[in-house]
Amino acid sequence: MASPLHDIAQAVAQLLAAGERAALATVVRASGSTPQQVGARLLRYADGRTLGTVGGGHFEQVVLEALARCLVAGVARTLSWDLSRDLGMCCGGRMEVLVEPLEGMPRLILFGAGHVGHATAALAQRVGFRVSVVDEREELNHEGRFAGCSLLLSEPAEALRALSPTESDWLLIMTHDHQLDERALEAALTRPHRYLGMIGSRRKVLRILERVRARAGCRELDLTRVYAPVGLALGAIGPDEIAVSIIAELIALRRRQREGEREGQEVPHMRFLSVDSSAPGPAAANDEEVVP
């Protein structure tokens, strides 16, 4: 029979390999009468599932709340409690717990093998993403241009069915055709994702979203993790600079450093809703001019 430590270690290895997120609590010090001893561990997944225990009861609930905050903040901390004074427990001991965030190498599913896609895929790999490139154009979507990437010669909806994205996956749309971008966005909105970005001018993004909303009818679209136009406002020009602005946004979100993210507030992302729709987007207004 596997030990609790073995189960935790196996679960951590699996979630890291899958690019998922979790937070781990480990009892690092215990004195007096306590519900668990040093080395006890409790793993909390991003979806709320748990594995292991640090003692159960009120103490474990407090630790679970600390793990939830750790998932948002992304920062390891050591916390200590006097079980009697701080938590009103009868034990009377003291416990110190290390809570730390865990995150595997996330997957970036990139729709579009053009110039910007090529530059973005290369940079994404260098900063720790596993990249899957989706594009039907065999002359562009090949190992010679996308070394180390997983390649799919497919249209977006079919690729999403094959790739089965999860809440841990990052989706980025930058195809060579606005209608293809629209189909990709519409299909991606029905799939789980941690991030969904689309390149283009604010005018393009607004028009595409209006059409997608119209077809959705009464069905409400979840735009809480949609970033469009994609990328930070760096004044980027050309594929390489645009790739930098896009990857900078992914890094900021991955490290939870975007405005409001650390406090758990909603991050401004659908930028075109509050600005002139004819103005260029943060990354590039004329993505069609740089993507073949």
C-alpha cells in the first residue's frame, strides 16, 4: 500500500507534467499536543480538490484557506499558529506550516503559423511554455520552423477537439485570416482555458466579438479570461517586437502581476470596450500585414 507521502509525490509529479496548478502545505514544525506531526502534507488543486491532511478539523480548514490565497498570490509563505490562542482548539500546541505554489510547464496552443506565430512560439518556449501550433498550411507549419513544438495541420475547431484544452491551458489566436480568427475565437470560448488572446486592432476585435455574440443568442459568453487585443502596450512594431509584447503579457499573468490580480480582483482585459475602437491594439493593429 502506498504511503501518504508517496501519494502526494505522485500527484505533484502528475500535475507538474500536465502543466496544472496547485498549492502544497507541509507541516515544518510542531510542538506540544498537535493534530499532526512534522512532514504531514496537504495538496490543494486549483479546482478545489485536495489530497492528504494536516490534521483535519478547524486547523485544516484554516490551512486550506491559506492554500487558496497561495494559489492567487503565487508566493510561498511560512505560517504559524498557537492552536489554543489563535484557533480556540483544545490541543494547546503550536504548528508551523509552509504553503507553496506549484505550477508545471503550461501549454500554449497557438493558432497561426505566420511570422508573428513563428516569433511568439520560439519566445514562449524560452520562457517555459509547451507550445502546440495549429495551422493547416503545411508549407509553414513544419518542424523546420517550429522546432520543439507540437504541430497540428488542422482547422481551429477540429484542433480544439483533438487537444482537449483544460483550465490550465493558454490559447492564442493569430491566424492569417480574420474569418479564421473568428471561428477560432468562437470555438475556443466553448472550451476550458486559463487565457484566451486574439491579435488585431480594436476595430477587428470588436466586430468579431459582435458577430460571435449575435450567433450565441441567449447563451452567455464567458469573457472573464479573454484578452483582446492581445499583448502589453509596448509600441511594438514587427513580428519579433509583437511577440515580446504578447509573451510579456503571458508572463505578467502567469506570475499574477497584472493590475488587481494579486488581490484577486478582476484584471482589465477586454480593452476595446472602453476605448476608441479604431485605435491600434497594444500589440499590433495591422496583424494582417505581418502574418502571411
